[in-house]
Amino acid sequence: MRRFIGLLALWFVGIGLVSAQSDPFDVDYEDEGGYLFGVKGGVTLGTQNWGSFEREPLIGYHGDLFIESLPELEKFSLWAQLGYHQRGSSLQRQIGASVTGQVFTTPAQSFIFENIVLGLGGKQVFAYLGAADAYWLLGLRAEYNIDTNLDEFDRISDFAQRRFFPFESYDFINRFVFGVSVGAGLSFPLGESTDVLLELNIQPDFTLQYNQPEIGNVINPFTSVPTSIPARQIRNISIELSAGFRFRRRIIYID
């Protein structure tokens, strides 16, 4: 995780060093090129469909570095971003009983999948609200899972509790997942070269984050007879609220 944060920081600094070689904002758009770049992050509300029933939301966080093309006619631009995003869900405390009448309580837990996310897409300004630009965006995501907290649940030996949880096994966890990003936001200028962004995104996945078949021939400690742990197919849907800064760099082309 520290190595990834360091790489992101180097990438961000590199953009700034290259950009610093250009002259600042002294020509018309027709005579120049350039790009936008920045950083954003915020709160993630993660939900998951486990195939048979919904989980409770997970409150997580995310952060991204991004780069954009200068908007054509001040409206349409292309963007790319790279960042760290938490996916997952939670399970509230539940009380149940075995066939022998023994009462058990499952702990309240959060299921966290830590993903590195690469996103590509476009955005379009659709309204001007005073000093702010309102825009919508659409993009594709590719995610790589670097870690989970599922090993916490592998240490639970009680079958009555463990049957509620997914397992820490990369035979079941899909390292790569793919999805879309659909969102809208506001851009507030702070000056000629800096904007403040406020953005809301919905991010459903096309592919499963976790795919576990039914596990049979498991001995139930309450009855001492073989039973099974049901199949689980986990798909992520996340809602993200982000705030950030965007910086404008223009480059003068000289023959």
C-alpha cells in the first residue's frame, strides 16, 4: 500500500514538473494546447449483492489522481484517473439458533475489498450555474484487488458463524473486476488556473468480485452431520461523493 501511494505521488509530481516548463496563460486558446490535472477523494458508500440477499452498506473512502484534456468549446473533455477505492459491505449483528436449540450471535462485521482503479471516459458541461459549471461524466473502470480483510473471518471456527462470511481465498476472489462510472458534478473556479470540484458517482460492476461455489460435506458441530455452505456470488455497487482540486496547464506551441 505504501509503495502504491509513493508511485502515485511521483506521478503527480512528474505532471507538475513537466507542466511548469510552459508559460502561464498569456495567449488565446487558438494558439495553445494543454491539459487539466488534479486530485480528488472522499466518502464511499459500498453495497454488495451476494446473490441471495443484500448486505448492509459499508462506509469507506477513496482517492484519485486524474488528468483531462482541455474542453473543446469549453464543454467536452476526455479524462483518465488512477486511485485507491474501498469496495464492500457490512453485516449487522444477528442472532440465531441451531437445530439443537443452541443460540449464537454473529458479530457485526465489515467486508472490505481494497482495489486499485483505473478509469477512462468523457465529461460534458451541460449548464452554467452562476460561477459554477455543471457537468455529467461517463466512463469505464478496470480494478485490481490488492487486499481484503476476509482473513479475519477465516479465524472463526464456529460453523454457525462462519457460514455467514466469505472466505479469504484467491480461488474465490476475482483479482480483476470491470464496471462503469456514471456521475455528475460542479466545478467552481478559484482563479485562472485552479478549480474546486464537487462530484457524485455511481459505480456498478459488470463482473463478480467474489465467486464461491457451494461447499459440501462440511460437518456441522451442532448436529455432527454433513451439511453445506451455500454458494456466494458477490458484485459491487458503490456510490462515491468526492471533492478535489483541478489545475489548468496551457502550453504554447512555437515553430
